[in-house]
Amino acid sequence: MKKIICFVLGATVAVAAGAQTWQDALLFSENNYSGTARSVGMGNALTAIGGDAGSLTFNPAGSAVASYSQFEITPGFTFSLANVGPADGMPYMADKRNTFYGGVKMPNVGFIFNLDTGRRSGLRRMSFGFVVNATNNFTGRFNASGVNDDNSYAASLASSADGFASNVLDNEDWYYSGDPTRMPAWVDMTGYRAGMFNSVAGRDGAYVALTEIIDPDGNFRLAAPVYQEYGQQTRGSKHDILLNYALNFSDKFYIGANLGVTTLHYSLSEYWRETPDNPDAFPVIEYSDGTTARFESLRMKRNYRLDGNGVYFKLGMLWRPVAGLRIGAAVQTPTMLNIRERYGYSGEVTLSGHYGGSASSPEDDWIYALRTPFRANLGLAYAIGNVAVVSADYEFVNYASSAFRSRSDNGYSIGSFSEVNQDIRDLLTASHQLRLGAEVKVTPGVALRAGYNLITNGEREHTLLKHNLSVGAGFSFGSFFLDAAVRARFVPADYVIPYNYYYAPNPNQFYYKVVDDSILTPEVKVRSAMLDGLLTIGWRF
């Protein structure tokens, strides 16, 4: 996914640095399924198999397949490896860096109670389940760095602040809402108050960055090359809490339903840092009290948190038409996620020989909703006695049907999301997922598993593929069982632009700004891979 960050600093979004985008709609609507070690080890191709708490995410009818009740708990870990370098042909942030990051997770816990009716035909069993399965994992980190001899992050802040009065940047209330000429972006207010850019003498509303000088012709240019750093760290997960009910008819036909509650937790930390590549190359700053200093460093941080929850309904069926063959299908309604997001900035400047400056914004708080798409699953499986089973799943989801909504006491409305919802319809598309799995019992108590996933991207213009490979093993000890799985996930390269310069197409509306494409700012290429490990401990009774 290529992230071209194009903020429009207008009256409607000037203070909303956490403004919702079509990329957010895709990120929070996507599922990267986890669950039990058995389900992951078989590539989550369980729509037509069932019998496992992990399978209930895909087909609610699966809980009625087993003839026993069960309890399962699955701790796990996730590690991400990011390889970062400059985008092709990009001269800035050209250092090549590898970043390793990980954490402990709990992708599954569940209980399924199976009730036998005592009948030989008709309704033979009923099952009730309470299961929590992970459906996404946001663990990740990368850092980019390199020398830039042409532009700087501090100067990008000055370009987006251009036109706003200095007293507005310095003194305006953070939550002011009204006259757009008094509504700069919070990041600009933080940068100005920390001293990352300053007013040009005699030209209120014009700003020069701490990293810049004004030449004799009045042109702004970088004073000397700067060493730049940019980094991101993401954490969080998405889980589905499932209340399940399913029926078994003659061990031939199964039907089930889930009432699902989706919980979403996501955090993003970003930082921008600039230091002189050669400190002596920067001009001396002279102060009225006779002291002098030189630019030493500046750093901006942004912390962003998002929490959400929503409810959906899923209906599924599983059919055994002939011995060995199983057919499964399920449909899931859209989910209206009620979301709360919070963000804030902090910045600091260090000068050699003189006090620098620092500033922090308050934490802003936004509440809205995201409708995630309808989903459909279809699965086929074939069992060779009690020795082996192979399965294939297909999942369809159309991300173009996602939409943001405003929340109010009267329900949901499009509100101020018309433009971003149009972007969603224009830039997102349907995604197709193929899941393959196999399980072989090498002894009555030992099973080996493998799985593969092929997932098409939900972006209309980038038909890139994601690949997952998994292996696993299962061990039975009477009523107890132990499953283990390892999965590697490979995603397409991501292109990130840490900052842009801005300009106002209409000078009389300086508060409405767009990206200045004439200035080549850094762009980095991020290649990522994820490694998941899961261990399920279970009891059948």
C-alpha cells in the first residue's frame, strides 16, 4: 500500500490531525485471522471442517460437529521484521535499516458445551459456545534515516503554517472552532511553540524553519544538510467475542449462528528528528542578550490511540452429502464499529549554548463510527477415513462498501465524511482470499498440519498479493490435547512519505492547503514479514 499523505488544512479538518482516511477504513476493516493453533496450522481453512473453537470465526455450524464438549486456551507471540530503505530513485533517508519487534498475545480462549439429545436421527446434538478469537494483529515497528541537503521536516511545518498570524500559533486555544484563519493544525502550533520555526522579521504570517536561512534574494533554503530520522511503532489487536449456538441433524447437516462482538485496540507512535549533519555548517544564532547558539536537534512526537467495538450476526451451515466430503458456507453481516480516537503532539528543540524550547498539545478526542463490509465464506473438505483431511476455503469481502459515519443521540449519519467515503468507493475494491489446509494423523495421538493463504489487496490500483505459510502439530493425551503452530506472513512493500510541503492554491484562503508536489521530500520503502507462534492447551469432556 502506498501511503501518500495529503492533508487538506481547511476549516473542517485543520485541527483534526487524526482525520479519517480511506487507508484507515481498510486497516480497521481487514481481518488477518488467528485463533487456535490447529486452525492456524491448517491455514484457517476450516469452513467445511469445524470441530475446533478456531473454526467458529469462519462457520458457526462447526461447533456441532464434535461429539464432546471442550475448553481451549491459546497463548502466542508475534514478531515483525521490517527492512527499510529509500524508495527507488529517492536520494533522502537512504540508510538501510532492519528493525525487529515483537510481543506476547492471547489469540484464543473458548468453551464449547455439546448436549446429546439421545436420538439416532433428526436433531442429535446441540452446542453452545463462548469463544474469543483474534482477527487482526497490529504489531509493527520501523525506523528510517539519512542525510537530506534540500528540505526538512521543520520547513514542512513552516509551509503548512504559512499565512496564520503568529499570535494565533502562539496563543490560540487548542480547541478553538470558528474563524478558519484562527485554526492552524495542532502539529504546527506545537512546532511553533517549541521553536522549530519562527516568524520572518517584518512579515507576520511568513515563517522560516530553524533549519533554514533566507538568502540575499529573499529565497528560503536549507542552511546545511540535516540528518533525519522517522519512525513508527504500532501495537494492538482486533478480537471477535462469539456467542455461538449450533444444531446437528443426523450427523449430516449442521447449522449454526454467532452473535459476534468485535473489539478493536490500536496505537500508533510516530517521531520525526533532525540534527545537523555537520554542526559547524549551521549559522550562529545571536540573541539580544549577547549570547549565541547553534541548532543542535529537534524532535516531534505524535501519539495516537483508537478503541472500538461493534456487533454483527453470522449464519453458517455444513453438509456431508457423501462419506468423506464436507461442504460449508457462512455469511456475516456488516459491523458498525463505534470508535473513539485520541491523539496529541509533543515537540522539543535543543540549541548548543542556549536554552531551546518544548511544547505539548493536549489530547484531542474524537468519536465516530465505521461500517465494515459484509463477508461470505465457502469451504470444501475431504476426509480420508480418520487418517487425513484436506480443505479449501474461499472468502469474499468488498472493502469499497466500508463507510464512516457520525455518531449522535439520534443514531448514525454521513455527517462530515462525504469526501472520505467517496475516496473509499473510488480507491478500494473487493478482496479475495484462498485458504488451503491439510492434516495427517501419523499415529492415533499425533497429527501434522500445513496451510497456505493467498489474499488479494483491497486497493483498486495496487493488485498486490499477501501470502501466509503455516505448519503445525497436534498431540492427544486422553482427554487433554496440545496443539502448536508457526505461521509466516508476507505482505507487499509499503511506501511511506514522512512529511510533505504545502501551499495554498488561493492565497486569499491560506488556511486551505494541498501538497506541494514540486518539492521532493523523502519517501521510504518498507518491506515487512510477520512470524506468529501459537500453543493451544485443551480439554475434552
